[in-house]
Amino acid sequence: MSRYIIRRLLLTIPVLAGILILVFFLSHILPGSQCRALIGERATDAMCADFDHLHGLDLPVYQQFVNYVAGLAQGDLGASVKTSQPVTTLLIERLPVTIELSFYALLFAVPLGVLLGIVSASRRNSSMDVVTMAGANLGVSVPIFVLGLMLAFVFSYLLKGTVLWLPPSGRLTPGLTITPLVVSWGLEDLKGPLRNIIDFFSNIYTFNALITAQWVIFVDAFRHLILPAIALGTIPLAIIARITRSSLLDVLGLDYIRTARAKGLSDKAVVRHHALPNSMLPVVTIFGLQVGALLGGAVLTETIFNLSGVGRAVSESIASRDYAVVQGFVVVIAIGYMFVNLAVDISYAFLDPRIRLQ
């Protein structure tokens, strides 16, 4: 088991190197001038020369890459040339929004998707199976921006004034403010990396409000997340439901399942104790892949519901050729996605004993 985990950890090293190289050079081959994108059409050649020299853009690309990697080794992701803010500060502000949204989207998609897949496989070719799979196909087919706008129209406009009304945008109702964790815990004078970590978790509003007993803020922040989480989680839900059904049907046709039924076990016991655990590997794989899909879909979802997360920050930075922000955000997201897949690989060893023996 330990050898399996160590081998997977070592494999992340070349992957991480590849991510750094790919993200850096792709951001630098984007067409257009960073100077003219930021200053405007009136930027002269002399102004752009001074701009490039100030930000080190006149150096050879390989030298810029070496400087970038050296900064990363010291925890420096650079600074935005547009706002002069450190990329780390922007990450502390923006990344928690996307993580919070993705968490609730997964919380909506995974349990419901697995449940629908189990019900559909257990009642194969029944009306329940047909309805469930038709809904799954519809969920995969509807684009996020269409579903998001439909949800906002129905729950924020048509149902306005009812108990089902839900906020269409933002993170909190105007007039409500959340108390930062450093203030709640009396740590305003704290500096350094620990302060950054606390500020990061402080910007996950539902987590902050939950552990500091700000119940009004928690309920309000959660209500603001319902519509975007459903919009973002519908496609993963549909995919997970289909994969769960397909995998469970394959397992239900195996000999040991027929033996279990021959012993007199009920259908529920057979599915719960014998079929379901052995059908989870494909579902876990899809779960890991959907984390990346959620981060990609967050761009549209955050735009529709006016959430200032990573997706919007990256799209705005690409438009303004703000290389440092694009590189910093994409590298952090890619590393996070890489470790999610590492966790999925390690979970295989717990789900399938045969993998531990490899």
C-alpha cells in the first residue's frame, strides 16, 4: 500500500513540471501586446518598450520562465500588472468563492447522482429507469448558461414574493456583512502565511459563518449559493447517474451476485453489500474528472450569478493579457486538480484490494 502511494506521489513531479511549462509558454504565445491591451490604442512604441522593461517582458522567454520558477519556489506568484495587487492576494479573495461554489455543486450532484443511478439500475427498463435516464440525458444536454438563466428567471422573477424565492446574484444580501475570522478571534495583528490561510478560509462565507455562529449570514450566503450550485452541478449529476447505472448493471450480471441471490439475500442487501462497493471505481474516477469540469464551468456560472471567483478573474485577465494573474490562477487550479486525481488514485487502493497488491 505504501509503495503504491509513494509511486503515485513521485508521478506528480513530472506532471507538475509539465503544468508549469505549459501554462507559462501558452500564456506568452497569446496574440496581441500586453502593453497595448492595458494602456490602449494610444500606447506608443516607446511607452511599450518602457512597460516591457519595467515588467521584465523584454527578457528572453526562457529567462522569464527561470525567474518565474524562482519566484514560485519562494512562494511568490507575481503581481498583476493591471492592478499591481499580488496574485496571492487575488487568490485569497477569489479562490474561496469558486471552492465554495464547487463544494455545494458536488454536494448536490454526487449523492443525488449515485442515488438515481442505483434506483435506475435496480429497476432496469421500468418507468422509473426511463424517466431517470431521460432526465440525465436532458441534464447533460442543457448548457450551463441556459440552465442558469432559466433558474434565475423562475426562482428570482416568477416566484418573487413566495417562500421559494431565491437570490439571483451576489454572495450576500445588500446591507449584510460577514465578520472576518481574524476579527472574530481577535487576531487582527497577525501577519505572515498564517494570516493568509485564515483570510482564505474567512472568505468561504458559509464556513466562516458556521464556525463563528453567524447564523443569519450563513442562511443568507447558503441561499445565494443554491441556484448557482444547481446550475453548475446538473451536468456532473447527470453524468454520475449514468455511470453509476452502467457500472452497477455490469456488476449485477456477475456470477457472485447470482450466488448471493441464490442464498436468499434480498435485492436491497445484494445491491448494498455486494454490488455497490464493487461498482464504485468508475464512479470515483468520474468524480475526479468532474472536479475539473466544475472549475471550467464556474466561469459561466460566476458570470451569470455575479460571483467574483476564479473563473471571472481568469477570463478578465486573459482579455487584458495580465500574464501573472493567468499563470498564478491556472497553476494553482491545475495543482489542486492534480492532487484531487492523486486522492482518487489512492482511493482505488481502498476500494479494490487487488490494486494494493500491484
